[in-house]
Amino acid sequence: MIDLSAIRAAVAPSQPRVLVLANQKGGVGKTTTAINLGTALAAVGERVLIVDLDPQGNASTGLGVDRDERPVSAYDVLVGDAELADAVIDTSVPGLSLVASTMDLLGAELELADFDHRSHRLNDALDAFTRSDAGRAYSYVLVDCPPSLNLLTINAMVAADAILVPLQCEFFALEGLSQLLRTVDRVKASLNPDLEIQGIVLTMFDKRNNLSDQVAADVRAHMGDKVYRTVIPRNVRISEAPSFGKPALVYDYKCAGSKAYMKLASELIQRERDIRHAAA
Ligand code: ADP
Ligand code: MG
């Protein structure tokens, strides 16, 4: 008889991939992508942990985790001495867990200023977690960043295997992207030599707007294969879902936005497979 578990163990990565959703602009779809890509990955059997690093806590709220359900949060892991494992909570989506954020994170930057290794706090916490049996059960950690290149985002970039950039198809998209790429290069040079751009996801694409097409073409011309073929359309169901505390994929799995996130998940899984093969 074929030993399936041995085959699985041989092909599965032994530790989760840490993908960081970063873009210093607000409102470009970082949180929406974290929630819905996470849900889509979980729907096809991957175990996913979302780490909410934004003091606004939109990923936590959007996943239906109320403020009083966050006894141990990302703040306690970064600034306090909580272990990351103690902050992991289940969401209503099977296979999708969360480390929630609280407003305390607003003060984290100042509080971390006195720490040695202040840029490595998340990295150290995630490292300990992903080496544990509980952590190894996950295949992806998605870190949702605040809309700035502050110490929280730097912590995420230091902990990252790779960066996933949600990019809204609007006029200054490329300028914003080059600023982000410069920061990634700086982090790569000084703090995390293995850091890479995993991909760029075009979000809120409006097919009735010529500018969307033009910006998408420009970004593809500059970034080539890094840009996902899947484009996330502007879709009102996606923007309604968070107020119900549900991923769009749960709120309305048939809407165009949900379908796009399912497609993105399958493209991402394929890309991750290619990266693993290239490395092997
Ligand atoms: P960020 O995390 O980068 O600040 P969000 O994911 O919170 O951005 O998105 C900003 C706003 O746009 C939110 O209100 C969200 O619901 C909405 N939004 C995101 N993606 C889409 C989409 N594809 N279609 C329509 N609205 C969207
Ligand atoms: Mg956000």
C-alpha cells in the first residue's frame, strides 16, 4: 500500500511560509486580501494564520472577533512577554486562525524604542511558534500591516519570507510601489537578506475605467511575472462583508470578488510550489 503520509511529509514544507501584506498606502486592499486570500486558502485545505499588526484591527473585526475576545493580542507578543501561541485564536472559518490586534499597538513603536532587537520582535516570536508542533501545522502565515512603513511594518518585513503587495489600480500606484521596493531593499540589505517580493496583486480593478487598464499595463511592464494574472475587481459585496464580521467568501461566495480571491489562492499555491521546486 502507498504510504500517503510519508509522501505528504516529503512534499509539504516543514514550516509555514510567512507572507507579509504590505503597502504604505491605506485603503489599497491589504486587509481585504489578508482576510479573503486566507479564507480561500483555508477553503482548499491549507491551515492559515493571520497576524493582525494594524492598530485599527480591521482584520480582527472583519473576521468577526470582537474587542472583548482578544485577551492576548499582537501587542502582548511584540511588547509584552506573551508567546505567540497564546495569542492564536480560532475564527469562524475552519482552518483559519488569528492573532488579533488591539489599539495598544498604537503605542508599540515608542515602547519598543528601548528594546534591543526591536525590529526582530515579531520574527523571534514567529520563529519560536513555527518551530513548535502547533506552528508546524500551518502552511501559511499572512501578516496584515498598518498603512505606513513604521516599526510594526519593519517587524513584519524582518519576519517575512516574502512580501505580497496589494496595489490599487490608481494614478500614483507606481510611485508608491517604488517607495515600498526601496524599503524592502533596505530591509534586505540590513535586516533580512532573504527577503523577496512574492507577488503583486492588482486590487479594486474597475473595468469601466480606462485608468485601471493603463495602470495595470504599466505595473506589468515594470514588474513582469511578479504581478499575479488574477486581478481583484471592485465589487460591492467585498466591501459589505466586513460589517457582518465575515469574509466575502463566506458572506457571498458566488460574487465576482470571492471568485477572484479563490483564483488568486490557486495561483498563489502554484507559485509557491514553483518557488519550492526552484529552491530544491
Ligand atoms: P487596507 O488594508 O490596505 O487599508 P482595505 O482592505 O481595508 O485596505 O480596503 C479599503 C476599503 O476598500 C475597505 O472599505 C474595503 O472594504 C474596500 N475594498 C477592498 N477591496 C475591495 C474591492 N475589491 N471591491 C470593493 N471594495 C473593496
Ligand atoms: Mg488594513
